[in-house]
Amino acid sequence: MRARLAARLTNRRALLAIVLAAVGARVAVALLMGNAVDTLPGVYDQVSYHTLAMRLVGGHGFTFDRDWWPITRAGQPTAHWSYLYTLWLAAVYAVVGAQPLGARLLQAVAAGALLPLFTYRITRRVFPAPAGQLEVTALIASAWAALYGYLVYYAGALMTESMYIVGLLWVLDVTLRLAPAGDGAPAPRRRWVELGLALGLTAMLRQVFLPGVPVLLAWLYWRRLVRAPQPARAAAAGRLVVGTALAGAVCLALIAPITAFNYRQFHRLVLLNTNAGYAFFWANHPIYGDQFVAVLKDVEYTDLIPPELRRLDEAALDNALLQRGLQFVAADPARYLRLSLSRIPIYFMFWPTADSSWLSNAVRVLSFGVALPFMLLGLGVWAAAGRARRGPGLLLILFMAAYTAIHLLSWALIRYRLPVDAIALAFAARGLGALLERRPGRLGQRLTNGTDAR
């Protein structure tokens, strides 16, 4: 008992130190970015969020004062950008004035505290330590998330990235906490409510998250029903349906006001945002041929939009462009397949390139470039444990696969991969731990022999 208490205390102290380091690193980046909202590499969207938030504070609603990306006319409503993030940013500006640094610092503290915490919680369920021992694998994953270059860099940008990744990890954490009951016992109702909140808030930050929700629910149903005794499975299935309905109701309660607002603005159904059609159209345009390019250099994306569609409002145009994109696919499915496959190296890029800044190259190599071998090794260790089709690790793998497929079939950029990076750090930590366990001495002896939880 004393050993368990000592291990628990050490875990908490270590986690606190990691959180403080994470907050410190992100605050430092926020201070370096300061009050300027400029076009640093990979964070140009912050210009749009800042401008839109200032318009909202000024009483102009969700509009821009001039023609804006992608093809929103001055003074016309836009739903291209996350309403939730824009409202948060506007609220900060309303309190502290037009001070981007204030918003950066708040975001840095929130992301710095929550991201390592959720990474720790998720990892300890996938690779638990024996009772009474340090949660070394979970602590390694948490520390890695705390100092992972991409995650630190984007925490200072006025964009959805950081809080979206936090929300995504929250969803995975709640899902894992809903799974363990092996006797068919009901999960607490408050946990289903928490799942609904996590799903709704995460989707409000990035609607691209929504196609992954069925994967989460399918794993959860399988996990709880398989673990329940045969006589209790019918009752367990019924409780799952009720719990899912409760989570869905909470999620819909968050999303419905946005959908209703969009209907008043555009007189058509827009669930959350108007960006999926644009992305799918541009990502699969015949201009690429068979080879996708992350950023077109000599072509303006807006010039690719057919002239006859330009008179449409933003929502109608988004829908029309989605239809055109689907026509590209239907006209030549083989080309679509080749084009999707060509996105793989762009999505998983870890090497420096001549057309990237020194900052982008450094962060890319020192983040994903360093972590990737350990991620692969950790996946191998997990698979070799003999339970490759069971356990919490399967949830992470299924979601990462689904999320990756969504982007390979549409638009692949490095920053769109960052949520996968954050999840995969659990496996990177296990890979590093597996190497350290082979070292002689006290360090190797104290490391956990974490395996995929049953």
C-alpha cells in the first residue's frame, strides 16, 4: 500500500512538472508572437480569425469589410470559419481590447495544461503500468506532447489547431473511460453527458472531426458488449443505446443553434461551416493531374472556381463546389485514386524541403521526424503483445486511420496531420520505453512493461 501511494505521489509530481513545462513553452511562443497578427509559416488563418473577431466586436456580425478568402464578398455573411473560436476570440477582445497577445496567453495556458494531461490519461489506459509502479510510459507521452514542436508552435497562433486537438483528446479520453465495465453495468449518466459535450465542442471547432465519430461509437459498442457476460448483453445493448442517445442529444443541443443561425443567414441547411465543398473541389481539381501539390504556386485558387458559380452566396457556392468535386471523381475514379495516393508523402512529410522556411524545416524534423520511428516501434510493440484486435490501443489506431483517410481523400497538409501526431505520441512513448527497458541499471528496471490493456 505504501509503495502504491508513493508511486501515485511521484506520478502526480512528475505530471505537474510536465504541465508547468508545457505551459511555459507555449507562453514563451505566445510572447514571441506578441500582438502582431502576421503571416508566420503555416498560421495565415489567424489573420482571418482576428479580423472576423474584430468585426464581431464592432457590431458587424460574421462579415468582412472587404472581399475575403476564399471568395466571400464584403459585408456578406460567412460561415467558413469556426463560430466557436471566433466567438471566444471576440469575447477576449471585448474584455481586454484588441490585444491578440492576451488571447495567445490564455490559449497557451489552456492548451499547455490540458494537452499533456489528456495525453497522460489516454496513454495510461493503452499502456498501463503494473500496480504500484510509476506510469513511465504515460509520463513520457505527456512530456513529449508538452514539448512537441508543432504543438508548442500552434498554441500561440490564433487558430483552432490547439484547442481542437485538446477537444479531440478529450473525446478519446471520455470514450476510453466509458469502455471498461466488463459486467454489463451501466456507465454513469454524467459520463455520457460529458461525451456529448466533448463531441459537440470539438465539432464546433473543426467539422472534419464528425466523420470519425461513427468509428468511436462502433468501437465503444463492440468493447462494452464483447466484455459483458452473455446473459447481460441485451440489457447492456439497451443501455448503450440510451447512453448514445443522451450524448447525441447534448451534442445536437450545442450544434443546433449554429445550424439555425446558418439557415437564417443562407436560407439553406448548413450544419456548421461552409468549407468542405471548397476543400474537396480544389483538392481534386484536374489541374493537378495525378500528382497533388500542397500549395499551388502559380495559380490563384479562386481563379479555379467556374465563373457561372461566382454569383452564388457562400453556402450555395460551397454546395455547388462539392458537387463539382464529386463530378471530378466520377469522371475519372482511377485518377482520383492516384491523386489520393500522391497525397501520402505530403501528409506524412518529415524531411526538410527547399521551399520551406528554416523555422518550418526545423520544427518538422525535430517534431515528426524524431517521433516517427518511435511511433512505428510503439505500434509494433503493441501489436506483438498478442492483442492487436483488442483493447484501448485499437480505438486510437482506428481513429487515426479514419482521420488520415479523410484527408488523403480530400486535402492533405502537414498541419492537418497534427491531431494524428498528438494521438500517436502514446505509441511513440511506448517505443522509446521499449528501448530504454533494454538498458541495464536502475532506469531500465523501473520502466513499466506496459502492454495493451485488456
